[in-house]
Amino acid sequence: MKFVIDSNIPRLAEIIRTHRPEIEVVTLPAAQITPDAVRDADALIVRTRTACNEALLKGSAVKFVGTATIGMDHIDADFCSREGIAVANAPGCNAPAVMQYVAAALLSAGFDPQSHTLGVVGKGNIGSLVTDLFRRAGTRVLVCDPPRADRGEDDEAYLSLPELLAQADAVTLHVPLSLPGEATYPTFNLLNAGNAGLLKPGAVVVNASRGSVVEESVIRSGADSLRLIIDTWPFEEGGSSDAREEMIRRSFIATPHIAGYSLSGKLRATAAMIHRLNEFFGLDIPDVGLPDYSFKTTPYDLETVAASYDILADSEALKAVPGQFEALRNGYKLRE
């Protein structure tokens, strides 16, 4: 059996080699995960920089694709389904890290938990943690999540997006990327030139979900009236790279897609991949020493979470050399 694993997934290859030495484990940086590299592999474990599609997988022996991330839009699920390739991700693995990012971002932007209103768009693993953290700090938190509202999942008084935008002093986005025609409630350009005008002057917008959830024009022009805190960018998903430097420098806080980059978050994703590999291949690889990959709550208070991360240092580093976005992301020292 052969597994090909992205070399940026901590401890996964080491644990498999230790407990199942009969499995051939090959670790490669994302740029070297090519059709030739995966041709005879039984499993492929990647991160967001590897497009798992027909171009990569057609004619290979791959039976299982795992991504040590929450998002799965880099995986062609339809192709994998047609080819009988199982797909797995690590939902919630970096939720506490993104919660930490949002807390540090909002307080750095002058958000007052006692007097300001926070709008949370998307109440999944991350949105739930953010909502709980701020409500326990006494913040009025508004939530928009049409799919959950339709399902009546809890007693949340869900608002429409226009209602939320008009009332919130800060908005934080935690939704997957979906295109028109792919979902009942598509999120592509969810915050756009049309509805961004509903926000109060000086409102804070945090996007640590997917770059194309915020329309590029909002980032390029919205900095005149909004305090934009951006971690995920349209240029990562095919948007204009010419505007990269302008968008980064005009944002109030700009970071290189590292909101979820904590050591614990990465290790939760590793634990999730071990569980998924065990289930699919009938293995018995232990996850000893790894954190609980199903983290759901935080025992910490808002001030402690916000103080645990110096987000402004990361922003200053990117703004100094915006052309080094990928290098800063790939070389990021995982925070606690």
C-alpha cells in the first residue's frame, strides 16, 4: 500500500511510518504532487494548494483523497464520485484558531464587546465558537445562516443578510464558497458592491473564510469607508492578481491566509486524517499525543483569546512585502 502526503501536514507521515511500517509513505510539497507522483498511490492526503481533479487523478490507483482542511473546493467531488474515489476532510479542525484570529482582529480594530454589535454570517463550527465567545463577553451578536434557518436547527433568531449588515458594527464571515447554480444560497461575492453600502461607515469586516466570498471591488474601494480585515483573497481563486498589492495595502489588517494556522489546529487535522484512513482502509493507527479533532467549545474568555495572538505583526509583515504572499504563508510559524 502507498500513501502520498503533503509534507506540510505535521506528524501524519511519521505516525503512519511508526505504526504501519509496511505502508510506503511518500511526502511531497504541494508543487510536486503531480499525476506521475500519485499514479500508483492508494491514498492521497493534501491541503488546499493541491487541485484534486481529473487532471491529477485520472488513471491513477488512488482510492481515497483526504484534505487536512475544512474547505473542499479544491477537490472535484463529482469526478471523485464517478471514479469511486472516497473523499474526506477535517471539519472544525482549525475552528479554535480562526476564533482566535477573529477575536484578535476585532479588538485590534477597536471593536467594543460591551457597546458594539457583531454580525456572524455562517454558524458552523467556526461561527458557533465566535458567537459563543462574544456572547459570553456580553456582546450583542446577530447571526445570518439561511440553510440553518430553513432547517430550524436551533432557537437562534436568524436574520437576513441585509438586516444583519444594516445593524452590525462588525461583520465576520464564516461560510464555504459556493457558486450560483451549485447551492440554494450561493456565497460567491456574498458581500458585494451592492450590499456593502448597507454597512455603517467605519464598520469592520472580517473575511477568514474564502476569498471570493467578498467581491474584489469591495476590497479595492471599500477601504475608504470600512475597516477591512482580510485573510483570504480573491486573487487566490482566480481573481485579478494585478490588484494584489493594492488590496493588501489598503486593508486595515491583511494576512496571508493563516487565520487557521495554529499548531493545535494542524494537529487536529492530522488526527482527523488518521481516523478517516483507519475507517476506509481498516487500519488501526493510534492518534496518541494528538488533540481531540472534534473540538466544539472553548474554555477561554474573549480577552485571553485576543491577547494570545499578535495579529498586527502578521499584517505588518505582509504589507511590507505583499509580493511574498505565498512565501509568508508557506513559511508561517504555527502559533499556539
